[in-house]
Amino acid sequence: MAVDPKKNTKSVYTQEQLLKIGERLKELRIQKGFSNYENFAFSHDLPRSQYGRYENGEDMRLSSLIKVLEAMGVTLEEFFNENFK
């Protein structure tokens, strides 16, 4: 996903990090046996469209990330330490 800094107030670095978070969420979801993000969200009582936006790298609140990680059984430390470069 190319980032056009003229169209977005977020820095390129911020956008890149949000995309990394989204990729990591997708990776963990697949590791948990959910090939479809909608099934994962539904099974864990998370808003499907909102969760899909997270995986696509859209901004989220820290409390939302914590809720998603709790559903995955992953701590913040595990999330950011493993394969997050």
C-alpha cells in the first residue's frame, strides 16, 4: 500500500507501523486456525468490519489492540517481540 503524505496527516513511519501491526494480527489469526478474518471476529465477539480494518493497517485505539490480543491469547510483549521488526 503506497502512502501519499499529501493526502494523509499521518507520517509515513506511522502508516508503515500500522501496516506492520495489521500484518502481525493477520499472521496470528491464521496461526490460531482462522483463515477468514470475519469468522475470527464473529467467534470472539469483535466487530467484523472494524477488525478487518485493523488487519488492513487502519488506526486503532490501544484498548482495541489489547482486546484483540486478549481474544488471541497473546500478550502485548509477545505481540511486539515475536516477528515484529
